[in-house]
Amino acid sequence: MPKAIIETTATVPVPDGVLLSLSLDQIVLDPITDVRVGATPKDEERQIELLAKSIHEHGQLQPVVVRANGTDGKYQLIAGRRRFAALQLVAEKAEPRPIRAILVEKSDEEAFASAVQENIRRRDFSPIEFANLVLTVKERIGANGKDWTSKVADFLSVSRATITQSQKLLTLPKKTQDDVNSGRITQAAAIQLADIESPVQQEQVAQVAKEMAKAEAAAAPKKAKGVSKDQDGANNGKKAAKNAGNEVPDRVSERHIAKAIKEVAADTKLKSRTRNDILDFFTEINSESGYADVMVEFAQTLATKWLPGKITNRVLLNRWDAISELVDLAAKKQKRKASAA
């Protein structure tokens, strides 16, 4: 057993292990447990810096998990890779401090399983990251054949449907996957998109759904945002993801996708418009749509008077010239106002 300070477990109860106090050079990274999936180097760096700042100010509140190396008298890190990196960063900027660690006995397979479970519990884990983690597990445990989803599901203690649905997300375009990662599109909505066979229609539906969500968000009252902390003071992304609806006001949901599918389907069946269709279209336009009142008036004049033949081309052109002059004057006035400010 490598030399380490064993803390009194009578006063510090630790389930399934012994609480140790180790130095940095006593801990080594174990490739078996390196299952970081989906996180970009920039995200990792930011999270580590936040953890390091908190540890420097408040100390290490949560121990890492290690197992005995058995060959060179050191310990292999099983869980707490970010926390360990933060402790290394603290040691570089300040005095090295003892590392609280839980010593457990685990085989390679058990160590990998523990690392995977920690990844699943990771506070900023997204549906796309989970889908990529599924592939990592599939490769590591050698789950091949038609029943590979069942093997991975058993390993992760989730349903087979969860595995199947997660893999659907990886068939989406990269841009859509990024929207799922950022919370712009919910997981359920993304699965609806993945069920659309045509990639072109996928993109069309996604774009229409985004526009719908954005329009709703613009009309809705603004909500205050909150920031939560985890045990070491870093941003609690898990809670943030749970409340992603508040943090991403224009987030696309299943409802948006369902409406967008109908709209795209209708648009693909083009037909000629009647005079009544044109009248109905311009009648629906109003100043709340963001159009200038004079432009709305012109559109309605065109539809209700010029199109039915109630006024001549010259009358319509005169009306257009008058409107153009009003718009130009308004623009100049706005420009002068901006210059004066």
C-alpha cells in the first residue's frame, strides 16, 4: 500500500472506501478512466479555472476517488479529473496542499464504469455529449452486433430506448447538434427532427421552428436569470440545463417542431394565389408586425383598390411617390437625431 495519511474514518465516515490525504505527485491519471466526451478544451479550461478559484478560497470540499496503482507506489485517479486539474493549478499559483481522496478497490472494468457514471452526473452534460459517451462505452466494452444497444443500456443502467434515441441525435447536421448542445433546441425536439428522413427538410423545419420560437420570445416578458453553485463553487450546469427554458428564451420545443413540419409541408405544395388570398394577406398586416404604417397603407391600397381596378396605375404611383417622400424625411430626421445625441 502506498504511503499516505489515513484520516480517522470514525469521525469522517466515507462509504465504500477510506479517506486519504495525498500529495499531488502521489496521484497519476489513468487512461482507462479518461472518458471526457463532448467538452471542448475551452470549456474544460474555464471550468477548471472556476474550480481552482473556489478551492483556493474555500478549500477542497469534495474528495477525488482513487485506486492503488500496485506497481510504482502511487494512486490512479478514477473520478474527479477536473478537480485534480484545479488542485494542480492551485499548487502552481500558491503553496501545494494535501489532496483529500477516497481510496476504493476496483478492477479496470469497475474503474471505467465509475468514470462513466461520473461523466453522466457531470453538471454540464448535454444530450449530444451523452450520445457520444454511448459510442465510447460501446467501443470500450466491445458491444457489437444487433443487441449492442441492450449491452450499453445495461452498462449505463438506462433503458434501451434512451440509447436508441440518443443515437438519433448524431444523425442530425452539425449545426443542429450545436443548437442541442447550447440548449437552443430541446432533446425531444431534436429527436423529432431526426425522424425526418430528408436532410433538406430537416434544415427547413429547424429554421422555421427557430423563427417561431424567436418570435414568441420577443413577445414574452423578460425573466431574471440566476446562477447556482456546486460543491466546489463552480457553475452548476446541471441545474442550468434543467432550467434551460429560462436561460434560452427562444428555445425550440416539440410544439415548435410540430408546427414547423406542417408549415414546411404546406409550403412545398405551391399553388397560385387568388385575389382574395392577396387581400387576406395584406389585411393581416398591421403596424405591430414591424412595418411602417405608411407601407402597410400602401400595401392595402394596392390590394383593395389597384388590384380590383378601382384606381389607375398613375394614382398608385403617385401614392408610392408620396410614401417614399415620407419615408425619406423620417430617415433624415432619425439621422439628425442620432447625430445630435
